[in-house]
Amino acid sequence: MSRTDSPVADRLRPKTAVGFWNVYFLAKFALVWAGYLRFHALGNIALLALLLVPLKPGILNRARCLAALVAGTALVWHESWLPGWASVVENARALSGFSANYVLELIWGFIDWPMVGAFVVLSVLYLLVRDYVRVTTVTVCLVAYFALSPLWQNTHAPALRALPAMGTGAAALEAAAFSDTADTSIVEPRQIEEWYRTFLAYEKDRRAHLPDGINAKDTPFDIVLLNVCSLSTDDLAAANLTDHRVFKRFDVRFEHFNSATSYSGPATLRLLTGACGQPAHNALYGERRPDCELMNRLDALSFKQYLFMDHSGEYDDYLHTLRRQAGLTPQLTKGRYPLKYMSFNDERIADTRAVLRHWLSTVKTADSKRTVTLMNFIALHDGNRLPRHSRAEPFAPRAKAFLDALNGFMNDLEKSGRKTMLVLVPEHGAAVRGDTTQTARLRDIPSPAITEVPTMVKFFGVKRKDAAPVTVAGSTSYLALAELIGRAVEKNAFADGSAPLDVRELARDLPQTHRVAENAQAKVLHFKGADFVKLHRADWEPYGAAR
């Protein structure tokens, strides 16, 4: 045996470090193909190149392995749809308030056990075939294929026509958003960005019509804005509650109401400033816009303001933000409510029915006959648990309990005879079931399944011309809701001794709003028949299909 063929010499010979990293790449290719990951060509080529460099055993090789581990983990995170570092920093204060049990539960819930099992199977297969198949060669070929396939697709894609100059009116937005084809392969990010900018410019000048004053002879009534955290149309479907009896009692149903965000603070800000068109997320935290502040505009029409919640409003500076950014003035009306849940941050959550009954008893004895109330409930927020329980209560039983309480409240309103306009307008969904882009319970990306919320209106204490519910078709948002409230005030909808209320006429031709949703680090919009997402400073790209 020659010296160069000795076992010692063989161990000291320079080697690549791909080895088990083949499983990493093969698993990634499968996830990219299934739509769970995006493939970052340059990052994967660099990582593979690092692993292919022959190095002798020693400190340099160990450093290479450590660097590859860090880079590989960071690359997968970057290629996934998980919140980026900017989003984590942005929400660090809120995240720090989570209870330890809730954090552990989230981590456990994010583990996809079928995927873990598939990874184990893939690892075993690799160990079985590595001595017979040049797996590294397969990996190199697949990296090259995934890196070059966008170039081939662009070469064979239809030519994109030059984008015409876009106006700022509704017709221009409609034409740009819905013309041509839904084929996302010929939609360029610059088109979507220009349309988004045009949308914001158009929305900036839109206003809901609220009367300048009221007639002393107008019949007074109550307006209740029932702002519910974590209840979307998709959540109701996931919990088999779409046909709950309470929904059949409403007079007006918005078919596709967009909450425009997937977090509580900005959702309530958008509601409170809903008398104007839809602003960008950052604009919510800029200068106040008094002409947009719905409750304050109603206050000027002699509607006394009230605020009721099933929580303190302290988490994430929620209540203070509403006061600072939307001019919310009423003090929180507190009561000795029975305890219903402990929240995800160990705060007490009051019984829903008790809060609703307290409102009714409060306005019955109020001096003002006209009232407008913001009610905010977090009973459905992810992670809430029953008292003296360590595990979170599932969404479905909590949602049913809330809807049952709402149904009971509607019974109380009917018995009371009070003239009331009850508005159910959820903040956002709970993401009960996820999709290939965003896992269940995560709301960093405001996807349509999270932002389309069941918004409905019921008129109590007045006779209707037609008992059939009215459906508001098309895409709507807070501007339509503010317009409907303004019409109810201006048309003296609760007038005594007059013709029955024509709800169909009241809800006719409410303003439409294109489906655009935003958080601090993510935007989602509907353009040319498809949904597109933009994360932080990245380009617009198609949003993944549901699982």
C-alpha cells in the first residue's frame, strides 16, 4: 500500500461538505414546487458553492460547516412567508406581552408533523441510495433548473404591452385593475405598484356624506359599532358557523367587506376614520384627519359617545393609540363583569353578554336620546383560555358562544323597544386555517381569508318596507359603512308615524372600494383577477393558493 493510499492520507484529503445537505436541497425543491417556499436563486447557488469547495479537515472546514448552517437557516426563513426581521422588530413590544404558555403553544402549533415525517423519510432514502446514486449531481442540476427556469418562462411569456398613462378616477382604476387577462406571468411589479399609488391618490379625496346638522324633529336613535377581534368569513366556514341563526336576523349584509388589515389597532383606526377613503397603513399614524373621524362627526350631530370593551385596552397601547390618532374621546365605561376568559397575555376578559347588557342599561338612563357607541371585543382572539385552564380554548366553541351572546343581545334590544342601528364590523380574522403562503394563526400578511369579514347591519324599533335581507354586492370597506350611517341619519330612518323603512333604497349604490389590505410590513391587493403580495421592500408577486 502506498503512502498516499493510507487511511490517514484519505482522511486528510480535501473534501466537499455537501453530504447530508443534499436532503436540505431536495426537501426545499419539494416545498418550492408545492408553493410553500420561494426559490432565491443567488442565495442557493452561493450556499451550494460554499459546500462544494474542497477543504481539508480542520478549523477552516468546521467554520465552513457553521457558516453553512447559519446561512442555510437564514435562507429558508427568507424564502418562506414567515415574518421578516423588520416585522419582528416592529411587533417586538406586542410579542413581549405574550404569556409563556401562549408562546409555547404557538411554537408547537407551527410544527407541521406530516412535513416532519416526510423529511425523515427523505433522509432515510438518501442514506439508502447515496452509495449507488450521485445525489450531489442531482442536487446541482436541480439548483440550476430552479435558478434558470424564470429566465425560460420570461422568454416564452407573451409580450407585455406598454402601460398607458393612468388617470386618477374610478374608471381608470377599474380599467387598469380588471382589463386584460388574469395570467399573472405577464403582470409586472411596476404595473401593480403604479396602480396601488393611483388607488391611494383616488381614495385620498373620497368622503362619505354625513349631514351638516339634524332637524330637531328627527327621531333620535342609537348607533352601536360592534368591533369584534378575530372573526372573518373564512373563520366562520372553518368553524361550521356560517349558518348560525344570528346572521339571518340582520337587515343588510355586505358580501365582500374588506377590513383592510389583519391587526386590531389599525383595524379600529380605519373604522373610526372611515368617513374618508382608504389611506395607506403609515398614514393611519400620521396627522389626525378630523373630517374623517366618524364618531366625532356624529358627536357634532348630537350623538353622545360611549365606549365599551371586554378588556382594558392597555395591550399594545390600543386605547391610547385610538385617542391619539383617531380622536376617540369617551371614557371606557366599566362594570363588574363576570370573568369569561383569560387572554393570551394573561388579561381578564369579561363576559360578552354582561358587557352588552351593561350598555343597554346605561343608554336607557342616559340624558341624550342620540348615542353612538364603539364596542370592542377580544373574546375570539387566538390564545384565549378558560379560567384556571393552561391550554387555549379552540376557536369554534368561543365563536359560537359569542354569536349566541349576540343573538341574546338582539333579543334584549327587540324587547326594549329602543331604536337602534346595530353594526357588526369585525376587525379582522383569526386565521383559523392557513394556506401555502401563511400558516394558520399567523396574521403578518393580510390575506383575503383574514381581511374579508362578515359585516352586517340591523335596524331595531322600526318597521321595514320589505323583510328580506339586503345584500350589498361588490367589494366594500369602511367608506360604505360610514355612508350608510350618514344616510340613516340624514333620511331620518327611524321616523315615527311615517312610511316603513326602505332598507333596499338606503343601501343602494353604496361606495365600492378595491380590495387592498396593508400591515406595516406587508401589502395584499387584487389586480387583474389575482391576488398579489408585497413584503416590506420586495417586489409584488402572486399570492399563493389555499391548501
